[in-house]
Amino acid sequence: MNTHTHDESELLPGEHIRTVAKLQKALLICILLYFIAIVAQFAVPEQTRIFVGIAALIPILTGTVVVFMLATTLYSTVLGVFLGLLTLSPVYKPPRRALI
């Protein structure tokens, strides 16, 4: 017995899966472009590295939007905003101090 009520704003199961797959593909493309930008910064002269950094902002911000859209599709708006903002925070591991 299906106790789930069907809301008109809700996507059909096939459409829902297709939407999630498209958003995942977009996120993978953003990650690939970001990795390309990381490698490119070592391949270009030091004077032009700022342009690579500025160009890297495009996949970073697009990835944030895609994560927000994916999270709101799968979960809720609050979690979408939280995960979208979390993508902007860098993962930082502080250096280990010498024991001596």
C-alpha cells in the first residue's frame, strides 16, 4: 500500500532520477574543470597565474550552485543552503609541529 501522497510539484520517478543524474554530471564537470585549473597554474608563467585563479572561480561558484540544487532536489532547502555554503569552505589540515 502506497501511503505517499502525490504532490503536483513533485517530479515523476523517472524525471526525478534524470534530474539528479544531470546535476551529478554537472558537478563532475565542475570538479574536472577545477582540477584542470590547478594543473594549469603550474603550466603558465607566474605573471598569468592570477588569470587562472580568476578562471577557477567559474567552476567553484557553479559547483556551489549545483550542490545547492542537488541537495534541494534530494533533501530540503535548509540542507541545500548548508551544503552549498560548505562547498565554499576549504579543507584545511594544519601542519604538524615537531615534537622537539
